[in-house]
Amino acid sequence: MIGLKERTLVALLAAVFFCGQAESTPLQWEHIKPVGTSPFARHSHAAVSLQSQQGMLFLFGGHGYSGVPPNNNQMDVWMLDSAAQGWEKVEFERTSDLENPGFIYADESCATVTINALMPSNRAGHVAVSLGARALICGGYTSKAPEATVFAGNGNELDCWWFTPAPYPRFDPLKVTAESAKPATRWGHSIAQDPKLGHMLLFGGMTKFNTALNDCWVLLVLPNAQDLDPTAQYDWVSCSPISPTALHPIKRYGAGAIFHSSSKSFYIFGGFAWMGANFAAMNDMWLLR
């Protein structure tokens, strides 16, 4: 007999993947062979679609197999035109000059605009979520070994970047207020977004010493995502239980996360959890509301 947990999971999957499909319409996979050059083979990358770029999908970084060197992390960005079924590599005006990181152009009214031209470091194991006309990419590692992991960005704080595709593709580092608490660096974490409030929830992942986390964070963002300013400052707020004895998910990485609008709840499902002596794949589900 199917229990409440299983029925809820089925309903969530149906809402995400099957919305708008008539009951009599069979679903089927189609193997797409994109036109032109495709991204090279990779894993542990991230992908989003943006409301302002209809029909376009964006892919970010990952651990690639490009031949030279054979195994390396990237932070390249590719755009898939779903109508034309073709990939295009997104090119940036970039600089490594920390003293003068701007790229200057004239907008439609001939006003001079300066945008950031610095780029995120190469990474894999990161996450990405769409927010109106932009995407937020967070975390990931630059190299990983059994004894320790080197993380993207600088210091011990989670490294996040806004991606804006138009009018010129750009990245802007997420700026956090001085008073705000900040999540630690990690990879294999989960992220989900409340589309109405714009808030984003981040959960779990793995530290630089390859130990699992079960902390919970919310990034407070404007409700109107189209008006989001990538140069403004934002706040992270902890949503972890205050009491160490409170009920909460055990430490894990690789979990699935989704926001369910009808119940106004964040759901976490599965992942690899630390059982005290080893990691084990899980099928438990948790909700936060």
C-alpha cells in the first residue's frame, strides 16, 4: 500500500514534470541531436531557464572531460535554443584586473553603463536557481581529494554569483550585508526557490574536509524578481533549529529540494546521508514551512 510520504512525493513530481499535460496524452522521451558544436562531456554542472529568455536554457560549469587536461573543472556557460535545438557558447567581456573590473558600454539611450567583468572561478558540484531575468550560482569545488577539498571563491564563506544574460552577459558576485550571517563553503548542497516571495532555501552539502552538513539557510530577495539589482546587498538568514534536540534531517549531500506553492513548503528528499560510520543513500522526505 502506498503511504502518505509516497503519495506526497508522487504529487510533487507530477506537479513539477507533468503540469499542463492532458491525462490522455502519453509522455515520451526524445533524443535530441543539437545543431553545431555542443558542450564537451561533463558532470556535476548546473542548469536553469530564465523567464526573460523564452525558450533558452543555460548550462554552467561542471567537471569536464575535454582532453587537455583530461579531467578538469570549468566555469564555461552555454545557451541552448530549444526551438532551433542548437548550443551556443556564451562569451563574456572579462578581466583579471581587480583594480578596474568594469566593462563599459552605451545603452539604448546612449548612457554610459559600467558592468562587472570579473568571472567566477572554475567549479563543479555547485547549484543554480533562476530568479526572473537572472540566475544565482552558489558553491562548488575547484578540486577534490579524499583528504580535503579546495573550494571556489575565497575564504570560508559560500561563493555565489548572479548571472545576467542581457544586454551583455555578465556575472556579479552576490553581496551580503555586513550584519548578515553567512553559510560556509560547500558542494553537493540543495537549493530551491519560492517564486512569489523570491526567497531561496539552501540545505546541507559537504565541507572542505568532506564532512556532511544539515544546516538550512534562506536568502532574502525581493518579491519582484524582475527588479532584482545584482549589485545590491542581501541577507542570509539561518533556518536551522535553535535547539540541538529539535527534529531535523540528518547530515547529507546530494538531496533533492523543491518549493511546493500550494502548501507553501520546502521539501527535501533523499541524498547521501552520514550514518555515523559511512554514507548511505536515503529515501526519506522532509518539509519546512
